[in-house]
Amino acid sequence: MLHEENLAKPKVNFRVDYQVPNYLIETVDLQFELGEDYTTVESELAVVPNPAHKGARGPLILTGLEMELLHVSIDGQDVAKDNYTVSSESLTLSSPDQAFQLKIRNRIKPQENTRLMGLYKSSGTFCTQCESDGFRRITYYLDRPDVMAKFRVRITADKSKYPLLLSNGNLVEDGVLENGQHWAQWEDPFPKPAYLFALVAGDLARMSDTYTTTSGRTVKLDIFTEHGQLDKCDHAMKSLKASLKWDEDTYGLECDLDNYMIVAVSDFNMGAMENKGLNVFNTKYVLADSRTATDTDYLGVEGVIGHEYFHNWTGNRVTVRDWFQLTLKEGLTVFRDQQFSADLNSKTVKRIQDVRALRAAQFPEDAGPMSHPIRPDSYIEMNNFYTSTVYNKGAEVIRMIHTIVGEEGFRKGMDLYFERHDGQAITCDDFVAAMSDANAHDFSQFMRWYSQSGTPEVHVSTSYNADDKTYTLHMKQTCAATAGQSEKAPFVIPIKMALLNQDGEELPLTWSQDDQTDTTRVISVTDAEQSFTFTNIDAEPIPSLLRDFSAPIRLRFPQSRENLQFLMSKDKNEFNRWEAGQKLATELILEMVAQRARGEDMVVDLGFVSACRSILEDESIDKALAALALALPMERVLAEEMATIDIDGIHHARELLRGTIACELKDSLLEVYNANISTDEYSCDSTSMGRRALKNACLSYIALLGTEESTAICEKQYQEANNMTDRLAALSCLIDLDSSVRESTLQDFYEQFKSEALVIDKWFMLQAMSKLPNTLDNVEKLLSHPDFSMKNPNRCRALLFSFSAGNLYHFHRADGRGYDFLAEQLIALDKSNPQIAARISRSFDRWKKFDEGRQIKAKAALERVLATEGLSKDVHEIISKNLE
Ligand code: TRP
Ligand code: ZN
């Protein structure tokens, strides 16, 4: 009886099936008795019929998973066992068609919860993760975001083990009981969906501060961590205060809470969670000091603290009607955290990093078996749809709206959005309608970005007419068929552009379609084929298109190498200067891959090398941008440019180009390296980060020389570094060298940092990403290292995900051993944490893009996983889509 449901085909949820709930819950009173053997939950719900529900009311069906039901009563009367039905997923009551009080008592076992959804324990601390459907693992409930209730929470626990008892909102009362127990009563004044519920109980250290809002309210800010980690919370607190300030300055949004709490836990499935007033964070996005965290980590903390705080308005005050609308809160909130980081640091650097991430993760996702629109049409397991598409492409869609209506227009749209929807659970259409109404702009065709998947391509050709001095851009947009979508209608594609003369100056653009003149403009491609003609152009210009990556597309525009080199040095748009270099490098590498495939020697075109020399010799250039310009496109990004991925070819061609740059530019590299060494105390300001980035970009080339001298430089930097950025940069050079220094340095690193979990994650990650031939053997060995654990998501990601998603060259070995290895680990991991197993199984996504030999081996590995008895629906969904 128990197993029947498990054997059945996993249920698919469809967006079009949405129905309003038949009942609503107005208030929730929860009582938790946290124990070592089990936890008892008592829930009292004020249930009312939903007036918006049409037709026959039907029974009240509450969802609940993996719990023991102890007692049910309605309006104070016990409900007999034959008056309700309990299945493995729900509690059904044929309830009266009127308001009533429902009391439920049940028992759960947080200490056995390894999937880290619902109530679980992390290093002795009780904590919760309820998004998207974790609350149903705590008690029976209408666990859907359009049911919003006011929560009161009473927690009882052992006082010495759990001196700290937290939930959402305000502490209203607490007290001590007999036999060492104590209790706390919390009340959240804001109605919220269950996914924003949180509870924390443990023995934690606290850092407190305050922030005064523009209107003069004082908000108490608390960050809680394990004891001994408080000195790593300064940056998080600083970032939190900056977030509160930024949202006031940029959007006029004030913090509505008396107390904003952040709790850092070491076992967490994702980055962080925006629970109302009580965020729970992965330690990775809270803890940072110069000894243990890199510049990237500092920026990560700032970005994620901002992200979760910004959710307080975009996500919590205005939430989603159903989970298909996830991008309503995530796309918008990612866009907001991107703006925040751009304002605090460098706009162009942030934009380049975001575009790099989009191309590395979202473009492959959108071309593979998991391709879906930013608002998906169906899902089996919602956790599988917290994707780069929903988050990052979702943010790009918001960015396009921002580009179309402009900064002020966007603010007007946001104001109207909150005016209309504060306190509601709504859809993406409601958001776009607010933008549309506030700006009198028609977004109906634009809505295709919400419904069509795939990365559009825009093919550009140009023509210059010297007689009538006109210049025309011919645009043709296409979008390849994607999983479940064969036909696509044209998108609205805003293209920011300028036309440059031979000196790099931007020409005044008089566009024949209207009579405005400007040097840069945004043209809107809306048809399958369209031309744009500019008048009064004296000589054939060099176009600079898709500035700042104004749309998430692939621009197909054949440009000569001379023009690309020209744009690299002359384009006034810094993003496009970087982009021209990436395009040039991509062309060269792919040409080398083709030479190698034909059995020819690979020939390195020295044009790119000399462009790198100009960057190194240009003292006026921004250092962070120079570092980015010196970095070649990632292997996974290059791979997407090939019909059949030749991973060995890509790897060897890219390495040959890197090696050539190192040899040819040795002197300049050393000079710039030395000029940027600093003995100043660590600081994470943009200037210092830029200097370190450029220095370490040079080091990564210098290390390739493979001489005693170059290895000694890496070793010296490793030993003398006064911060983790420099130490890790040196170690990541050594990790690719087959030398005894590699082993001794790795050992030293381990010894120095063995008590710092987040640094040991880096130690595992570096080894998983090594280019050395024995990497897979070493990864297999590391599985039995005493510090490796399948139970900790950060550690799994550090070893398994870094190898399978971050080391394409070794994961996609021709002998298929990479695939076999991952399949075996996924089967093991799925038993404890399906959500993480499913995420890591995404590393298979591009298997059909490889050669036949690899395909056969990947397919066999996938089939082995799929045949596993008791496989979770999480992994099942990913693997079966891969095999479709
Ligand atoms: N809403 C969270 C965020 O974007 C995402 C999240 C955190 C999450 N933990 C999760 C999603 C667990 C699914 C499962 O900030
Ligand atoms: Zn989010």
C-alpha cells in the first residue's frame, strides 16, 4: 500500500491548471516542542471558505509529508478517525462550508532529515527551509503561496542546548519552564505564505547593530553564527546596512521590520532564503575575512545579502500566486541585486561578470533537455526549476524592460506595482501590466519572453550606399527549436548601438524612421526580418552593436579581425571593448580546433596576442577590466559554439593560445605582475580588487611558462600572501603543475585551514578542477578523505559539481569513466539529498552534443541512474528529460 504511490509515474504539474484555493487560512498558531528523539508540532488554523472560489466547495485537502498524525479537532471537538482520511501526502477533511478552527497535532523527526527541506538540524542547530514546498514536511497545511496567513509561533526547547529560539516577526514573550526547558512566543504582523516561515533554535553567537530609516524608524539588525565565527561577520553587516540604504535611495522602499535577523548555517541546499524577518543563509554568503575569503567571496556575500533583503519587497510584500510565477520575484530580485552590486562597485565589471555567467550556465541550459521559458509551463519537482533561466534570464528580461522604458519609467512602473499589489500573491502579467500602464507602452509582443524558451539569434548584415550616404543594418532573428517548442514567433529585441568612424568617434544617428538625432540609440527588432537605415553617413562606419549586452541573444555579425581589434581599443562602450576581444579569441580558438581536427598543426594568430600586449602596456586602462580582457572564453562557452563538441580540441587549442600569450608577452606580464604587488593590509574596495585581479591574471599566464623561476614566483606569492585571494590564486596555478611543490603546497594549505570548512571546500574544489591527467583518480581518492561528506551540500558541490560541471575536459573523458563515476555518486547522494543530487545530475545535460563514442557511454550511465530503485522524482525528472 505504501509503495504504490512511489512506483507510479511522477505527477506533472501544469501552469494552465491553476485554480484558486477553495479555503483560505487567516491565522496560524504553531507550537513546537523540539526534542532529541522527535519534535511535536501543534497547529491551530483559522480556516475560512474562499469567496473567490466558484462552484462546489469540495473537501479541505491539506498537504503533509513524512509525518505522524496524532490528533485532529474542529472547533474544539475531536474528529474521529473515520471522519478524515490520511494518505502519504495529505490529510482530507470533508469540512463544513463555513469558517472553523482546525487543530492538528503531529510528530516529525528533524534529526533524521537529510534532504534539508522542512525542519532539520545543522551542526546541532534546528533550522528550517520551506521554499518551495518544505512547510508540508512540518505540518499539514495549504502549502501554496496564494494562501497567506498571520503566523504566531511558540517554541519550547531545552534551555542549555538551545538558548536561542527564533521565528519570524517580533518576540512577544518568553519564559523558563521546569526540567531545563524554556519557551519563546513570536508574532509576525505580516500575512505570509508558508514558504516564508522560519524557525531557528540553537546555541549561536550574535552580532547586533541598528539602522535608522529615512522616516526615522530604527531597525535592529542581528547576524547569528556558530560561536567563534563572529569576527567574520563585519562584511555581512556592512552589506546589510548598504542594502537597506540602497533600496531607500533607488526605489524609495523602506524596511518594514523592527528586527531583521540573518542566521548562517553550514548545511544548506542553496545560497540563502528570504524568510520574512528571519533569513537563513549558507555560511558561504555570510562569513568573510581576509584570511579565508577571496574577493569573489566578498562580492558574493554582498550580492546575496542584498538579494535576500531586496526580496522583502519583491517577493515577500508582493509574492507569487503559484510557483510557475517564480521569476516574478527571482528575475526581478536578481536584477535588483545586480544593480546594487553595480552601484557599489564597477558597473562594467559587474555587467561582464553577469554576462559571462549567463553564457556559461543559462545558454547551455536553454539549448538542452531542461530548456524552459522563464515562466515554465510544467514541472514535476519544483526544486528543479530554481534555474539559471528563471533567475538570470529572468533578470535579463527585467533589464530589457528597464532599457525600453528607461530609468525613470522603470521607477514609475515599480511605484505603480507596489501601489497596486502590496500584500498580494500575483502573476508575471500583473508586473508587466504595471510597467505598461505607468509608461503607456504596449508590452504584448514582449510577453513572448515569458512564454518562449531558447536563445534567439540575430543575424546582422550591413550595406553602405556612398551615393546617398546611407548605412543600413539588416537584421534577421531566429530561434532554434527547444525542448517541447518547435515554432517561435519573433521576440522584441532591444539593441543598444552606435556607429563609429575611423577615429572611434560616435556618429550622430539620424534614423529614417523618426527624425531624432543621437550618437547612441536603442533599436527594437520586432520582426523576423527588419532593416534600419541611417542617413548622412559620410563614410562606411564600424558598428558597435548590442552594447552592454542589451538583450540575452546570440549576435551573429561577421566582422573582420581588424574591426574587432579596432573595437577592442577604440569602442567607447567598455562592455563592447571586452566583447570584441572575446569574439576575436573565440574565432581564433575555433579555427585552431578545426585545424587540429583535420590533423594539421594548430597555428596561433598573433593578432590576439598583440591585442593582449596593448592591454598590458596601457597604463590608463581600468585594472579589473584589463584582467577580464586577458581571460579567454571558458571551455563551456566555446563548446556551445560547436555543432559537435570537440572537448579535447577546445582544451588543447585554448591551452596553446594561453601558452603562446605567456611566452610572447613574458616580459610585459612580469612587469605588470610586479607593478601590482602590494603589501598593504587587505581591503575589498574596487581599486584593490582590480589590482589583485590584474596581478593574478598575469600570474596565471606566468605559471604556464613552467620554468623553475615561474614556479618559484607562484610559490612565493602563496607563502607571502596576506589574504586568501592571492593565496588561492597562487595555489590554483600550482594545482595544474606536475611538481612536488604542488603536493607540498596543497598539504600546507590543508594544515593551515583544516578547521575552516569554507576553505576546505576550496581545497576540494581546486583538486577537482585540476588539468593534470590523473584528476579523476584523485577525485575518486578524495571521496574517502575524512573531510568529505555526502551530507554536506557545500562539500558535495566542491568535489562532485566542480568536477562534473567545472572540469569539462576530464568529466567528458573519451573512455566514459567520468560518466560512470558521476552516475555512481548520484545514486548514492540521491538517497540522502535528492535536491542536490538533481542539481549535480544537470552536468549530463549536454551529452547529446558530444561524439557518438561519448554519447554511448553517457547514455549507459544515465540509464543506470534511471533504473535505480527508489529514485527520487527530483533526479528522475532530470535524467528522464535527458534521455527523451
Ligand atoms: N528564494 C531563495 C533565493 O533565491 C532560493 C532558495 C533558497 C531555495 N533555498 C532554497 C529554493 C531551497 C529551493 C529550495 O534567495
Ligand atoms: Zn531569490
